Amino acid sequence: MDEWRVVWVPDPEWWGSEPVARAFGFEDLPSAVEQIGLMPGDPVFIAPNFTIDSNLLDFVLSEHFRFLERETKRNYATDIRILLTYLSSRGIYWRRASKQDLLNYRSWRCDAPQNPKRIGGSKWDREAAAFTRLFKWARMSPLPVDASRREHRAADSVSARVSWLTPRTWSLWSDIGLRGHGRDGVPTWGWDARTEARNTAFVRLTLSSGLRRQEAGSLLLFELPAHRLQHGRYLHGQLAGAVTRSKNGRTYYASVESVGQVETYIQSERAWAVQRAQRLGRYEQLDQMRLVTGVTNGRAKKVFWVDRNGVEGQQLLTRLGWRERQLLFLEGPRGPEPAWLWLTEQGMPMLPDRWNPVFTTANRRCEEVLLTPAERKVSRDLRAAEVRGKTPYATPHSARHSFALYMLIVLNQLMEARFGLTKEDRRDFAMLFGDPWWLVKTLLGHADIETTKRHYLAPVAHLQLESILAAADTDDGQEVEDVDGVFARLARESAGIQDIDVLVDHLKVDA
């Protein structure tokens, strides 16, 4: 058997019982792992003979891998595991892999008809980046693959993981998937709504702000936007650089309604989870806790704390990563409570990657409600287009893409419909403030506008800004198209936008 495996270092609360640790020959397995230098979320590669590959362990501990984001580590390790298994099946140890071996692997991975799980160009580019990092660390020369070379990257690299949902489709997805509604628009009998307020508030906030899963999922209570824009429906706050992909802090905006929904969650579900955790003494059992003693004002906010040993510490808020943020607690009316915004039912910080199962569960519930048993038996990738169009499908990143598309349409509506700008006016406006593409790029925190156009706004990147709205001419007496109408038309004209037009109308009639 040539199968390689990956074991992930768990978070402290997921280590399990002490007898399990002793089964591996350690009296204290967590301490042993910590002494090695492994951190929660790190991968450990297990060879087909069930031994730990020491070379790969050194790679994980090296600067080439150690400082990657947790999600990137998981993605790269998963990609490397598949390559290791492929090489082992051909009797090749990974440190002896040649350029020809990687060419053969790429052909099998991307093009071979006998491979039932072929991948696209964007996926290959990510895998090539992972392999390049590994082979460079191993100082293999020549490199079997080099992601910096154009010939080693895919020509068809267009993200297939991008998905857009129109506002009304998001409402349908949230109602059914997160609120337990049926086709009649009311919660079904026996619906478990214990985390409904948390889940719906998170989705509403990300849809309103365009924050990434880790950015929104790592927010602290005192980082919620509180400054209202003048005469506007939006609030703005400051995002810490340590939780962003670029490591640069930025201002973000969220609607008053979405922030109000988060505050409702704080006062209801979250408060109940905190009180229950305090009553059961969960926070008292934590080995590490930093009780916040103060937070300075201004843009360069600094957090002051004291730990369980009475040792005082301080750090700029923008430099606190998601691991350190889990340790921060505030003094509440009944004792310390987490400063972390999103909590599990147990009252503990909910890690950013835990949002993926929430979306997966919501997708499955939408399928159960909106598809027939026969349609559900067919895997999503193999379903016909008309079947896929009957049920919405969303991921945490779908909210960010949908935010970008929504803002582009709204900004164009403001420029064309509300202000009545001519082409000359639009040119002057763009010279002064930037066109809507540039504004959306800024809201998303992208460094390159081409990233915004190619990946986040691919469905409409080929359209002229003047044609996105294509409002009906008033000469024939028709009314100007509303936002829902714009989305419906774009969904018909462009690929990738989910707008369940017929189904939504049908549900409205039934309701």
C-alpha cells in the first residue's frame, strides 16, 4: 500500500483523553508535540509504513512553512500528500523526484482520462506553489517544478471556486439553511435554532462588509464598527493587519442593519453561552488567559493585559493574530468572558475554519428542502444545470464575491441613475475618485485591480460599465430597472451567478 496520510495537530481543547495519548508511548503527548515545536493546525506526514517522515517534519518546522496561514498550511499539506502517494506508487522517494516525474504527475493530475478526479488550472497552480516551496526548502537542483516559471503554470488558470449569489438568493439560502424554513417560508417542526442568531449574523456581516472568513471570524468585541458615516447606512471600523492576507490593516465598512444583527447575537445567544461556560467553570480551567486591562483610543490602538501569573503585557491591536486573540478576556458582570466575538455553544472561541461546516450543513438543508430524493442522489458536480439551479450553494468566500458584485452594481447605479452622469462626467469623476472597479478593489483590500476584475467580478468583467445597468429607456414608458432586476438579467447573461428566479417567485406565491 502506497497511501500517505496527514495527521493534524489539534487545538488544545481537542486533544482527547489521557489514555489515548499514552497509547502513542507518551505520558504527555501535547507537551511532547509542543517541545518539538509543532503548533495547532500543523500537519504531520505519515509514510505508507506508518512512520513519521523526519524530513517532512523538518520542512513543517522551517521558515518556509511555519509562518503560513493555517488554511494555507492545510491546503499545501493536502496537495503534498497526494503527490507523495503518487510518487510512492511508482517507487520514488520524494527527495529523488525529477522534473520528468513532476511532468508525468501534472499530466495525470490534469489531463489523464483514466483519472476520474482531474483538476483545473487554478488548482494546479496552487499545487505547484506548494511543491515549489517544498523542493526549494530541500535544495533540490534542478527544481522538479518551479511555480515562478510560466511554463510550469497552467494556461487555463481561472478560479473555479468562485460563486456569486444575488441578494434574494442569499435570503432564500439563509432562510432555509440557517433558519430552518420550509417551502412555505416558516420554520419546520423540530428545527434546532440554538446557533441561528450567530450563524445568520456572521453571514449578514460578511455579505455587508466583504470581509474574508478569517478577517470576520477573528474579530474581537471592541472591533465592531461603531462610527456611522454621515447621512449613511454604513458604519466603519479598523481591521487588524495581523488577520488579513496582506498583513496590512485597512478600514472596512458594514451596514447598520448587519451590525445591529451582530449586537442582537451578542445580547442573546452569546450571552447565554458565556453564562453557561462561567457556571460550569470552563474559563477557570484554561491554562492561558490574558485579562484585558485597557485598550487605547486612536488608529494605533494598543491592548494591555495581565495573565494568570500576574505578568503584564501589551501589544498593538493590529499585530495580534488570531491565536493570540483567543487568549484575550474581558471582565464581565459575572466574571471573565472571551473578547473573541464568535463563540461556540460551549462559550469558547469559534475558530475561523469552523465556519466551513456551518455553510456545508446549510447547503445540505437547502438540498433536502428544494430537491427531490432522486435529484439528491446525484452528486452536485454531476447534476444537470436545471437541477443545480433549483437550490442555492454558498461558501464563506461566496459572501465576499457577492459583496463585490453587489457593490459594483450599486456604485454604477449611483453614478448613472441617481447622478445622471454623462460619459464626460463619468470620465472626470473617475479621474478624481476612481471608477467603480477601483472603488470595489479598495473595499476588498486588493493590491491589484486585475485580481478584482478577473476573479471576483469575472461574470461582468467583460461588460462595459455603461451596460451593466442597461436601464429601460424612459421614451417607451417603462420604469428603470431595480437592483433585483439587474441581478436577474446579469444571471441570465453571465455564467456563475446564482439567481433562482423561477423558484423564488414560486415560493413568494406559496407564501
